[in-house]
Amino acid sequence: MQQRFSDLIILLASGINQRRMYFNNHPKVIDISAEFVKKLGFMLGEGQKDEFSFGVFNSKFIHKGKYLVGPSIVGRSLIEFAENLSCGGFVFRQPITSEDLINFFRLGAEQKDKIDSLETARAFFASAGLSHIELLTPFADEGEKGSEKEEQSDSPEADDMKFMAADFAPLLKAYQSLYETVAANNLALHGDERINIEKARASGEQLIAVSDQGALDVMQFMRYPDFDSYTIGHSVRVAALGALLARSLGWSHQLQNEIATAGLLHDLGKGKIPDGILFKPGRLNEDERKIMETHSALGARVLLNNGETNPIVLSAAWGHHLREDGGGYPAMPPFFVRSSAASLIHVCDVFEALTAVRPYKNAMCPRRAYEIMIKDKGAFHPRMLAALIQILGLYPPGSEVTLSDGRRAVVVAKGAAPESPLVRVTHGEYGEPLSRPNQPAIHLDQQSEIKIDEFKIVGVDNEDSDATEPAASSLSDEILQH
Ligand SMILES: [Fe+2]
């Protein structure tokens, strides 16, 4: 239920983003509005309710007094819209139509300035004919507003969100900024405008800075599927993974910053690939594949044209699809020396592509992704791949697992052995949810009788992920299509 609630918020933000990029009746805008109406009808019908509402406070979404971490990361456009309307959130009442939503997306995309009073904003909504969407009164700024309500909650998922929001507040801000940066550059490329490399650099540095404070646990955040644009989520996750990997290899602080920036910008060239190819749900044909393969060289050219001179950033954009054995693309000139930065981003890029959700595939568990990458002999820098497996382990933090005694748990941290992490039990053996204080932590490396039976990435419907996993031989196709 929580997940579906989050899906709806992310769809709204996504609609605003798409409308910023396109026009009212663009198929993408229409599709999102129709999907929202359908999902809302389904959710409200189940709960026999006729309205859906959520708050916005302190640059985060709130539902029943809890911060919603995932949507807050990827839903920046909707948060901005609420802030510009001086409101504390939105109420969507049935019967809402696709036209209402398209109208909402248009206002969200076009409203760049702040409307100072809620009354004016409400009048503005009414004049736009949005009678089924209401603006909530802002929360009073008195610290963590929802705190008394939070005590009453008996939902472990909601508790989990609160826990994460409290522990990861600085990281949340960094992630919002990362998403914003990649999204803004995508938009700029679409409009043939200059991209903002300095902003990417500042966001990369912000990511490294929060990780220095010990708050970084990128896998916690990687579990949130990015419904908005998987190119954006992909770049953010590659940046975060790349920074982790660079640190584990003992690279300097400066290099870690550059890798984070390189991760954010490595797929920039995709902004120049036609949507019909970039978002094609099926396999690309030969001609489409060739066009797709131009994105790495195109990205490097865009960076050069925008004055970028950093060799790490440039070589990662240009060379992140080059294999260690010389294959891949673009064609490598004989004098070219493969850069370690490109090798590092390459490993993170493929791992992220395999373990993320795409329109044409479900998420794959890390263990399977490692297998595929190891089997693809000559593709990856061996030390980089080994380091990646070493830092993430078989069950990255944030993974949901089923234990051999039937209980369900969330991985909290790596254990002494890759297959035995530290977990927190969230559901009992009959599937009953456990409230937060009653969720025991188990060091699986100290309890040899309990094993992990089943793996699931939280928040991602990957029940039949095996059915869609590619064979190692089709790895290159898989990578191409991400
Ligand atoms: Fe790429």
C-alpha cells in the first residue's frame, strides 16, 4: 500500500517533468495522466475512499506524519510546485479525469514564480478549472511537525521511512540535488541549451561530503525505483556507486569528487538520442543500435563544447562502453590509453543497468549480476569488478530477504561473510509485520542455522525476475538497451 501511494506521488512529479520537456498533448504526458487516474481509482476503490492527499514540508513529502524518502528524492518538481503555491500539499478528489491531470501538469511545469498567499494560489487553481484538486494549508514551521502522529503508527514500513528520513536527512538533500542536476542537464540538452557542468561538480562534491560524515549508504537509496526517468536515476546511482568504489580503492578525495561528477555526466549523450530509440521497450534493430552507440562520443563532445577539460569526466563519458579487451564502443584509436576512470564507471554502469528496473525488464539480484559480469570474460577491469563485489556484498543494505525459517528481513549491513549479512527481521514466520521495537537484529554470520532463502529488492516488483534475466551471451544487448 505504501509503495502504491509513493507510486502515485512519483507519477505526479513525473507528469510535471514530462510536461516541462514537451507539450500538453504529448503521448508521454497523456500516458502519465491516464496511468495516474487508473492507479488512483484502483487504490481508492480498494480502500473505499474518494480522496488521496499528501503533504509537503521541509522539501519532503509527508503522509500520515511520515516523510516519504523515495518520492522526495525523485519528486523534486512536485515539491517545488507546492512551494511555489505556498501550500502544504495536495488533495485529489474523485471523480478526477485525465484532463484535470494534464492541466495540473501544465500549471506545475509553467509556474516558475512563488505565489505569496494560499488564497491567491487557490483562486489560480479554481480559474484553471481544477475543481477536483485542492491545496492544503501549509504546515506550521515548528520542527518535526508530524512527531505526535508518528507515535501512533503501527506500520513497520512507515516506521522504516521515518527512521531513514531521520538518519539520512543530509543524504536526502544530496540526492535531491543530484537528481535535479541530471534532470536539468537533460532538459538543457533537449532545448539545445548549455549544460551546467559546475552544478554537476557541486552535486558530486556534496555527495562525497555527506559520505564523509558517515551518512552514506548508497544502496539504501538505490532501492527506490526511478519511475520518472531511468536515465536520471541511472546516472545518480552510477555516481554514488562510483564514489563508493573510488573510495574503496583508496583513490584521493579529489579523484572521488571527479568520479562522482563523471558518473553524473557519463550518459549525457543520451539526451541527443531520439526518444523512439532511447525509450524503445523492445530490442533495438541494427540501425537503432548504431545510433544508440553514438551516445558516448556525443556526450564527450557536448562536454567539450561546454568547456569541460577534466580528463576523468571526459574519458568516462567517452569510454564507459569500452571493454577491457578492446571491444565495445566507440572505436578506440591505436594511441588511446584506457583510463581507470572509464573502467571504474564501466563496471558501475553495467552493474546498475543489470540490477535496476527498466521498461523492458525487472530488477536482477546482485548475485546474478555478478555472475553475468564475471562470465563475460575480458569485459571488465578485474580489480574494479572484484572491489565492487567486495564493497556491495551479495546482499547490499536495503535488500529484502526471506530467511530459511520463513521470516522476512531487511539487510542492514554486510557481515563477515558475503552470504551472511546483518539483518533486521520485519515480518514473523506467518508473514505478520513486526512493529519497529520488536524487530530483532540478527548477525547471520553468528547464526549458522539461519540462511537466506530468497532475495528481493525492496520496492521493486521482481517476483518473476528470473524469467527476464538474460543469458551471459546477451549481456552486451542488455547493456545497450539501458
Ligand atoms: Fe552509456
